[in-house]
Amino acid sequence: MRIIHPDDRQTAAIVQAMHAVATAEGGIELLPVERDSIAAIQRHLLHRDPPIEPAGRALPADLATVLDDPVMRCQTVRILAMLPVIDKRVMPAKVRVVEDAAERLGVEDQGLAILRQAVKGQYRRLAFGLMMRSVAHYWSPTGKARLRDWLDMLRIGMPAIPGLYGFLTDRSLLARYEGLGGRPHDSFGYGIWRFYKDRGFPIPGEPKSFPEGWSKHEAYHVISEYETSLQGEMLNAAFSGGNTEVLCMDLLLLTLLQFQAGIQVMPGPCLTDELRPDAFFRAVARGMATSVDLLDGWDLWTVVDLPLDELRRRYHVPPLSPEERAWLAANKALLA
């Protein structure tokens, strides 16, 4: 996502548009989690604290006039696209308001395509699209899903066959990652190695490991300081979605669908009511402020020797406040 700095008039229009979506233009009362989410979006994504109340609950008639910048228009539609999922129902009436706003603003975005599939209950199609894009940008180093990348998926799902497993070990890649354990203990490379070791995750090159490209996901954890607990994974997805243009709405909408709405889209945990709006949208904002997109040609190996604190400074990662650290620790979401 991109950082925007709306002026007072633009902020008022975006806030009214958010209320229009969440209430289906006045037809439905806001849930507490929706009200908290709109307030958190104002604080962290619109830089408005204290939050303001809307002038009405219909889409502003002058929305397209007030929001005249293409980047602000796109980011507004992305914000609006998250709101119908928060009530856990993905109601057609709310999605229609998002579609109306997008049409007025002349925006077509991946988030709209995902939302259309979700409101129709087309979760298999949604999952297939998410998987295709994830394999291309997370698993593959080329940005396109190759046959080799799909074969890697089959490898991970295979039962343990000792002789075959030895054949599947990529010894040179494994040695490269194991070598990170010899880096200085304050380095980013050592932090990655320790992340794998402390959690018992297979290191790239091992038979049951994810492809090396998936190490970008682990790098997000290390850089953002969000743990691999359920709440930590939700916040890491929020940080990642905020950081990247490549899979922005895939990451944000998938985690809201699967961790808030309780809709099983992809394999893995499926929960309801996991969203903590202030922490979630703060994580999105931290990812947005991070100046290097880890999914856009970033190479982990160019920075493995940098001290981790220095890497965060270079990338302009907003530090966690003592209060945030305390909350994250209490919720088992702070990286140990």
C-alpha cells in the first residue's frame, strides 16, 4: 500500500465513505469492531487522531471531485474493500457500496476481484487465484509460477520416504542457510537462522522446507518483530500487506477472511473475532512506512551481514513503542 496524507476535506470524504460501506449507506448499524476499525484506520492510515465522525452515511456526492489524486483514490478503495469482511458476513449490500465508490473513482484493484468472489461464496476460485499469485511472488524467484514451483508444492505434501528424502535435500542451499548461524549474533542473517531454529522450522534446502522464496515471509517476521502465534501471524500479514504492492490485498483480505470472518479459504488455522483493530491497522501502517518492498526483487543475501537494528533503520521500519511491546507480549505476538 502507499502512504497518503489527505487534507481535512479529503479525510472527511474518506471517513464518510467508510461509514457508508460499513452501514450499507445507513441501512445497518455499526458493530463495535467496525467502529473501532474505522477509528484505527483514521489514526494509522489517514493520520487523524482523534478520529472524526461522518457528515452522513451515504457515499459523498463529491467523492470523485474531492479525491482527485490517483494514488489516494486507489488507497481509498483498498481501505473500503477491507470493511465488508470485518462484520464476518461479507454482505452484498456493503460490497455494492464499495463497487459504487470504486466506479466513481475509476479504480479497478485486485481487492475488488477478491471481494466479488467472497460475496458470491466462490472460495475455491478465490483460493486458486491467491495460490497462483503466492507461488509466483513468494515461492518463485522469477515473479511467475513455474512448473518447478508447483512441483515444490507436491514435494512438501509428500509422505516421508527416507531414501527419496535424501535425494530431495538441496545440500548447497542448506549449507548456505546453516552458515547464517555463524554470523554475528546481532546480524540480520543470524536472526533469520535463529528464527528457523528456535521454532523448529525446516531450513531451506531440507526436504520438508518451503522453497527458498518463502524465506521472505520469515524475513517479514524478523524485521517486523511479530511472532508466529495466531495473533502474530495476523499482524505479520498486515505488515506484509502494507509493505507490498505485489500481493497487498491478497494478504490483507485473506487474513481478514480467515482470521476474523472464520471463512476457510486456504489450508491452516481458521478463526473468528481475532481482529484487534488498533494493532492490525498499526501493523499495516508500519509496513507502509517500510521503504523497501520485500516482494519486489528484494535479495535477502545482500543484507545478511547488517546488524538487525541497522537494517530496520535503513528500511525506515517504525519502531514498536514500549506500550506496543507490552501489549504484543501479553498477547503472545511479540517476536521472542
